[in-house]
Amino acid sequence: MRRSLLVSFVVGSLAIAACAGEVDDDAAAGENLVEDGSGDEETGDPNLRARVCANGATTKGIDISKWQGTIDWAKVKTAGIEFAFVRVSDGANTKDLKFASNWSGAKAAGIIRGAYQFFRPSQSVTTQADLMIDALGGTYTPGDLPPVIDVEDDGGLSPATVAARTRQWVDRVSTRLGVKPIVYTGKFFWRDEVGSPASFAPNPLWIAQYTSLCPDLPAPWARWTFWQYTDAGSVNGIAGGVDMNRFNGTVAQLRAFAMGTAPTTTPPITFSWTRGAAGAYRFDLVAPPGTAKVELRVENYLIGAATLDTTGHGSLTYTFNVATPNRAIEARGLSASGAAVSLGNGIIDSQAGAAIAIRQTGEHEYEIGYERAATTWNTMDITVEGVALTDLDTSTTRSTRGAIRYKFNGLGERPLTIVARDAAGSVVNTQTRTLLVR
């Protein structure tokens, strides 16, 4: 049975099972997080927020700690479990007494293994990082998953301090072991208690969210590598409940990731749209080979699907009921068997008159511009955090063609400032958008 949670935030659960009423001084991952992707302060249906599904096939795994007791790893492997994350410690002071046996047992059974540490930012960061490194000792080899920092406790500290200390742990472990650690967290905890720092975008994300839908992610990530989707799993060889997880990829891709190969990105779908006189939008889509059908979603609401021809082209028409600017739009490509195989995204202003349009044109590449410009909008320039974007088509930062096409260096959210100028060069309109680069 689970013990009482003496905490104020809940996100998921990386393996707990103990007696109710115990003081929460030996936490496992997810104990402070139980997010289902709904229930925050945002208005409207929480299920309409953008969600990120797997690229295609997923691979099943678990995470465990001493609270699972003695594990029969051979039975766990037979049950179809391909990977397991094993707890090293709760912070600097509480080592997991089952770590050594679980670490060696998983490997002996042919299960791809990884280690995680419940991070306590109020304790010595160096001590915690070194405890992780020392616990792995000479046993950490290619074929093991990158170490995980479990970020779900703020220790009463400010988001800036929690972020800085998380960064310190990540950098120390990365330098010592030569790999990029995985970050385990929940969307709301990362946003509210860590501040969504953009510098963690290169680190693989392990998202904790208990939902039958695809998870929605915290900034700055655009995809998840692992997803903890329940804390109430049942696996032969483990007594009681266990946390269940999915890897975003096949077993072969999981092995490659464990050997140091980055997960492959999803091939992009390129698409554009035009608004007709009566307000109906025509969407034209081009998808990579292997895509049979494309679903089009606005704020995760399915507005239609297009079956593609033999060249990968398709189209559909849709009329919006409400005029609304700044709406996330996503094209999800499916194979003939229904597997997710390609993806494209952007931002649409579903309104009459002047409108901004942002659409994906390639991998990490987007065209940002005016779907319809006001008569006084002569030129445009776009900045991201003060840095001007150079148009790939014209090699200039001030465009006269009503758009700038730009390839971003990394994934995650990018705050855009879009400025329109008149013929004299004076600013006549300024708008902001936040683009999720995928």
C-alpha cells in the first residue's frame, strides 16, 4: 500500500509502496507529482491543450525502488518489460538499500536499465550528484540509459534557485559520466516551481502524467523520450503496484538511445492554408513517404483528416465557428496501420482581416508571416529574445515579401516578436506569438 503524501504538489510516481502514515523522508520518483493533464487554472476544456503523441511504436518499462521489495527480474522480463529505472537515493542522505540488487538483477535478466535520484534542492547538490556517480561506479557502461534527475521537490526554494541547482547537478553528472542526464518531472511542477528554463531543452524529458490521452509537455520540450503514465501497474515478478512507463520508440531505438544515439526526430509535414471569401479554410498538406493519412488539429481538436495521394499530397476544408487569433495547429501523419509517423505544426489566426500565419516548412524550419496584411504593412521583421531572424529566401532580416522563413537550431518554445513597418520604416503593428519548434 502507498504511504500518506505529506506534500503540496503531486505529479506522477516513480515507484512507491509502503505503509500509510510514514513521514515522507524517503521518497521515490513521482511521489510529489500526480498530473493528469487537466485541472490547472487555464480556462476552457483542459483536454484541448496541445498534446504530444509518440512518434510511432512505444516500448514498455517500469521504475522501481526499495518499496517494491524483492523483485523476480526473470519474471519481469518474461512479462514484456524492456527497461527499468532503479532508484539510487532520496537526496543526499537516504540511499536506496535495494539499488545494488535491482541494478544487477535487471541487467542479468536482459532488461535495459537506468538509474534515477530523487533530487532535494535544499540539500548539497554536489553530494547528491557524487552519490549518483559513485553508486554507478564501474558498472555504468554503454547500453545503460542516461542517469535521471527526478525533479519534483522545491525544498521551499524559489523557482530560480531550484533551476540553478538542477542545472548544477546536471552539469556535474554530465561532465563525470559523459552523457546528458534525463530530466523527470511534471508539466505543472516544472512550470510553477522550476520556471520552465529553456536551457534544459537538450536533455531528454521523462514526463509524468497519468492520462489516457497523449501527455502535454512543459516548456521548453517539444517531444518526450519517456512517459510515466500510471502508478498502478501490475507486473508479474513484482508484488503490488508499480509505475509503468513508455519509451518513445521501438526496442531497437531504445537500445540505440542507451548506446548514446539520440532519438530520431519525426519527419515533418509541410502545410499551408488559405481563407475563402465565405470564411472556409482550405488546407494543403505534403507528407513524407509512409504517411497514408493526415489528421489536422487546432488546439488538439480534430477538425478533419485528409487521405493522401501517391505523391503524399492531400487537402481538406474547414470553417471555424469562432474567430480567434493565435491558435496552435498540428498535422499528425498516420501510416496505413494507424501508427504516428510524421508531424507538422504552426499557429493560425482563424479570423477575417489581417492575420499572422506560422507554418512548418521543414525539420525545425518555419515560415512566419502575414496570411493577410493590412494595407499599411509594407515590411516586416521578426526577433526571438532580441535576435533578428534572417530570411532563408532573401538573406535579409527585414522582409518585403510578407514572411520570413527560418531554420531554428534547437527544439522547444520560441517567443516571437513580429513587427510591421510602413513605407517610411515606422512601426505600425507589433504582435507576439510563442512557437513550439519541433
